Amino acid sequence: MPNVLILSGRAPVALDHARRFAQQGWTAYIGDSIACRLSGWSRAVAGKVALASPRADPAGFVAGLRQAITRLGIDLVVPTCEEVFYLSRYRAALPASCRLAVDDFDKLRLLHSKWDFQALAQSCGGNPPPSAVVQTLDEARDWIRATGGGSGETGAVLKPEFSRFGVHVRLYPQGIPDDAPPLAAQGRWVVQHHRAGTELCSYSIADRGRLLAHAVYRPAYRLRRSSSYYFDQHSSPAIHAFVSRLVAHIGFTGQISFDWIDGGGDTPSVIECNPRAISGLHLFDFADAVPAALTGEAADCAIPTATRARMIAPLMLSAGLLQAANSGALSRWRADWRRADDVLVRGNDFLPGVGGLADIGSYTRLAIQGGHTLREATSRDIEWDGEELAAV
């Protein structure tokens, strides 16, 4: 029986991976540097591995990971969040006998950069919106005026070059207002023409340029402008074709995700890339060939065989219900609730739902101790913002 170690067990996608691997005959272990009861309390998980923070202690992270791979006889390591960058950077320090579902560090950096990705997306036919690097709001305003002039486009989107979850994104559909606050000191900022349309997200797995799993969804309910908690399956041959071209063009291996705006034309606009897992994974049935895609053994490209939407039920029942009540959309909320399955509690595996609540308590404590927001506390220890990573 092969053994898999899934990292960032705090994430619902890690729980999803563990359940699927376990159902398909693997022994699944979870690794993380903070509380991960959401996955660790699942019946699908054989054990947990406590790791050092890759951001704060990369040498400790690598040493702990190396020890776990050897002690548990791990055949495959699957990252789920931004620890993917550290896993890739230090892959040479880990046992060569173990497969790591990651690509080369320089390739991941190119994809993670909101600026460098634009040229690659354009060359692969992704129809990205016009973009530029700026340091100030005045530079952004000048660029929007210069590039939108003939078409009358004034809407702008601003984001740090390295960012995540849409937390620092600024949307100005009608143009950048005079009283907009200055750009924070977060490295280079990228300004883009604002695109109106339907938001879509895609999740894929590739091996040496072959697209082996692919799903697209509409993030129907969001926490403000950040993460979604309702995942509505969507079909887009244009997105499938783009992802297939891009992974073939760069010979990509691993999990890769994209954000899109579908304005109703022939080609949706790709906005940015996340070279890691996102919630599109939840759309796959537990029997779908996702593990085979991650090992590179799949013969064809798997698409979700399940047809029902997916949701994080506690958030849908709280934030989603409140949002629906405030907007007069309770009937739609009830219909959406009925046609979706929870990703936390599945069958008799109910403890992850309780574990998720316990994890929130741990994150709250970390936020108070560190003077951070709750969202920052959930990922601060694994984030990478483009800085140089020293050798270990």
C-alpha cells in the first residue's frame, strides 16, 4: 500500500485529497506547521506530522519533512497551499526516492508573479487584460488614461505583484477615485484594465506538460472579495484549451489554478495564476483519477464525474445566509443549499467539521498574539512574497 503525505492539513483541499487517496488504497498522512484538526481528525488520515514553519524556519521545515518521509516510507508528497514554493526550492535536500508533486522553483515564481505571468498568458492565448507595473496611484491613473483612451476604458484593478486570496486587491470599476488611499509598501504593484463579467476559477493537474485533471467552477458565494465557499461546476472548452496549451508550453508538473473573467466573448480573460491547489478539487468524486494524475500515471485527463455543487456548509449557513437575507435572495440561497454537498462532513466522517471549528479558535489565538488579522493568521507561516530563499 503506497503512502502519501499531504501538506497544509489546515486547508479543506488537504482533507479532500486525504479522503480520495484513502479510498483509492493509499495510506494518507497530514503535515502542517499549525493546527490542522480539520484534516487530522478525519477517518481517512492515518497520522499527523508536525512541521516547522517553512517561512520562519526553512531549515527546520526541510529537516522535519526529510525525517517524516524516511520514517513513514512516504512515496508521494502533495502540497496544497503556498508551502509549494518552499518544497520546490528545497527539493534537492529531500530523499530522491520520494515523488514531490511540484515543479521547478523558477517556474513557480514566474506563475506566481502577477506581472511576469501576463506575458506567458498572452503567448498562450489567455486574453489577459492589459497590465503594467506601477509604484504609485498617480502612475496607475496615468497608465489607465494612456491605454484606455480610445476605447474609453477607465476601470482599474490594482494588486501587489505577490499576493493571495484577493485580500489586497483594489477594484475601481469606474476609475481610481481622487481620495483613494496610497499604495502600501508591498513591493511592486500591478495595475490592470478592469474586466466586467462572470468570475470563474479553474483547477488542474499536469505531469511534464500533459494535462491530467481539470475542473472549472463559479465562486457563487464569497467572503467579501476573498475566498469562495460555494463551488458551482462550469464548463468552458476555451479555458480547458488554454490550460492544456500553457502546461504543454512550459512542461509543467503539479497542481495549477487560474482566475478568470468571462465577459461573454469567445475567449475568457485569464487574470492570474496560483500554482497550487484551490477549491476546484472538491468537484471531483472520490473515485476520480486525481491520485493517478498527481503520480503522473493517468492515461487521460480526468474531469469531475460528480454533478452536484460543493460548499463549505458552516460558511454557507452563516455568511451565505446573512448575505442572502440582506440582498433579498433567500429563495435562491435555499435552492443553492439543496443542490450542494458539504466538503467538511461526508458520510460518517463528521469530526472534520468539529475540527474546523477548533482550528478557528487556534487561529484566533495566533492572530491576537501576533497582532494580525484572522485571515493572516491562517497562512502567515507558509506565505512567500517573492523574496530570495537562502539555501539550507
